[in-house]
Amino acid sequence: MKGYRTVLLNIVAALPMIADVVLAMNSEGLQELIPAEWVPLYTLGVILANVYLRTITTTPLGRKA
């Protein structure tokens, strides 16, 4: 898993946004997982998490130390 933490975080962080798009395409009237007013805060959280992971990551992607 070492070397893939940032990639995994980004995949997990993208899932609610992907779900929102799929729900919007398939059905009208369902609520969004991430309300529009929370998207900027959600994005900021993902960016800060990525910055933090980069500071603790010492191995290149896919390589074990």
C-alpha cells in the first residue's frame, strides 16, 4: 500500500462527486451527496489531505521502501 496512499485518497474523494453525477443523470428529485454550497469546502479538504500525504510520503508511486 505504501506509495499509493495519495492515489487511494483521490479515488475515495472522487466517489461522492461521481455518485452525484450518476444520480443526476438517472433520476430527478434525488438529493445530492455533496450539497452545492459544500463543494468548495469539500474541495479544500481534499487539497489539504493531498498536501499532507505528500509531506509524509517518501516513496515513489508503486515502490516499497
